[in-house]
Amino acid sequence: IHTNIMCDKRDKELMKRVWDAVSEIFRFVIDIGGTISGEHGIGITKQSYLRIEKSRVEIDVYKKIKLLFDPMGIMNPGKIFT
């Protein structure tokens, strides 16, 4: 699912409410068996929700695959799996 809520990003209270709403949407989508990742993967902005959608085992598999293809950590360094 893609969430795009238009708002004034300078308003800190409003941004907190927006992120609370987005979190609620993401949790609902996951609870009903959906996914929060788009066609391009989880993305940096949704990284903190990865552990809600994927099990520890799945995340470990992702990390092992990343290590297999990028043993020196030079591909997309500092992103989701480092």
C-alpha cells in the first residue's frame, strides 16, 4: 500500500498525527494479510515497520541473501540491510 497524506510538514503536531494514522493503516493492512511494501520493496520510510510484517526468520534470510551478493557491503551501503 502507498500512503500519501498531504499536509504542512512544518507543523510538528500535524506530522505526529499523520504518522500515527499511517501506522494504523499499515498495521490494519498487515493484520488482514496485505503488504505495506510496494513493487520496489519496503523502502527506507517504511523500514521501521518491516519487523511487523516479516518474521525474524524472514529478515535473517534477507540479510543472508544480501551478504551472499554483497559480501563487502558496497551495494547500497547504510540502507535497510547493512
